[in-house]
Amino acid sequence: MTDQTPQAQVEKITEAFDRDIERFVFIRDDRSQLATLGLEAALNEQRAIADLRTRYLGKKSELAAAKKLIGRVAPEERAGFGQLVQAAEDKLKTMLDQVELSLGNHIETARTARESIDVTMPGRRPRSGHRHPITLLRERLEDVFVALGYAIEDDREIETDFYNFDALNIPANHPARAWQDTFYTTEGFALRSQTSTVQIHAMQRRGVPVRMIAPGRVFRRDTPDPTHNPMFFQVEGLCVDRGITMAHLKGTVAEFLRRMFGPDTVTRFRPSYFPFTEPSAEFDFSCFKCKGAGCRICKNSGWIELGGSGMVHPNVLRAVGVDPQEYSGFAFGLGIDRMCALMYELDDIRLLFENDVRFLEKFE
């Protein structure tokens, strides 16, 4: 370029610009073709045009360098050279401004279209939630016992050894107090392993007579499998008054099961052992599916095992300052998760705690 005259250099710059700007001319002159340009492509073209402006009109451009050549031009030609440079600069600016303006309008229109909202389209209604199957069953249990005159009690989930074991007549050497069976937090404190602890609090707070149930979460060191979980839901009932007998226990459990599974439900009691009741019994009921004929749910036995029960042990009454010579009572308990699995024919109780929306949607 140094061998060319300043005028020739300016003309060469103009010719090079015409070649480079040619691929952008449609942006200014052909609206139909511009309309086919997507937003991302348009933004790329905008960056390319900005680079072109810098290359031809920037401080380090060839045109800026050509302006400095005015000293090499003969005095009588300087005015004409200045006009030539100015005309070239004006041409480049005008062309770039026109293309950038048209492209900028197109980009703005494309962005508006992408971000616009059609107010005439129906909106998306937020999906309303629903109760968990365990909550549904828990509320049904509560309704039955409230109708029978029982109060609903709840209390803390971390308990001292006194409420977890001592007050429930569980001796120091009992397996339930071992580390492998109970979740201990710190010395003397553990997650409750049954809601019987609520019964102790209720008798201390309210005194006797008392009729109550205590639904809630309990914790045991069980390995998760289709029938066990280290955290599960349980409901325990308690009735303490003068003259309470085993007959009251059997009548209460039988009426509860009839209200849950139908008036034809039959109940049976089997001798068992629990440290906080004496005598103790486990109770079963006739299968609600096959009516005792035998099916998969009852393992072809006609009976479904449900929970444990018994007359409140005198030592439990003494632990809360109640005279067992004057008062007696019965207690019972059952797993809400197990009952839920039976009623909804679930093969694995872990489904109730995995928060799989596909599973939970079935209970809407």
C-alpha cells in the first residue's frame, strides 16, 4: 500500500468495504429475507457488523491511517484529498448505520415475539395437593375414636429413659433398651420407640380417669424391607378408670374394627406378652377382602394380624401416681403404616415414604 498514492489507498479501502458489506445488504433492502432470520442468527450478524465497523472506522483502521497521509499530498490536491476521505467515511458510516438500524429493529421485534404472552390463551392452573395415604388413614382412625369419646393426644418425639422405658415397666436389661434396637441421641435421651410415652405424659398432666389415643411417628433400628422401616407411624389407645376390665378392651377394639371395616368384622384375641400390660393379647380381625374365606391379603388364613393390647400393668399406673387398687385400664396399639398397606393392598410399605409422585397420585 505504501507504493500507492493516498487517493488510490482510499479508493482501495472503499472497494474492500463494498465487498465485505455486500452480504449484509439484504438486511436493509430485503425485508422478506430478513424476516426469516432467527433471533440467534440475527445476534450473530449484529456482532459481525460491529466488527466490520471497527475494522473500517476504528482508530486503528486503514481509513484512519489514510487521513494521516494528507502531508504527502501536493498542496494544490490536499483539499480534494480531504473531501475524498470524508466522502468515503460518510459512505461507510451511512451504510453501516442503515444496516445496523434495520437489524436492530428486527432483533427487538424477535425478542418481543419470543417473550410475549398470549393473554387470550387459557392459563395453567396450579395443581392442588392432597393428603398422604397415611394422613387419610390417621384422620379416619381419629374420627372413629373421637366418636367413641376418646381425646387425641400428641407429644415430643425425643424422650428420656423414664418415659421411654422406666414408666412403661421396661427393665434395665430389656432388649428394647439396647443400642442396637433404639436410636439414642445423647446419654439418657432417645427417639421414642412407641407412642406409649404420650400416655404417660397425658396421665401426668390430666390425671385419671382418661380416655385417649396417641397417633404419631416412632423410631426403631429396623432394617428397611417390604414390611419394616426405621421410622413408621403408630397409634396407641389408653383407657383408665374405675372398674375397667378386659371386656371393655375387647368391646372397644371390636367396635373400632367394625367401624373401620364393616359391621360383619369378627375380632379374636391371642395371649401374648408386653412389659407394660398384664394380661396381654394380640388381636386379629377377619379379612375384609375375603370375609374369612382366605386370600392373598390374609395369606389364606382368613385372619389379619393387626396389633397388641392388654390391661395396663400396675407398675405403669404407679409410675404416674395412680393407685392400681382403685383404678385399672387397658391399652392397645397398632401400626398405621401396616394398616394402610393392608387397606390399599401395598406389597411394600417403603412406597409410603419414598415420595414418588406417580405412586401418591393414585390417592387423589
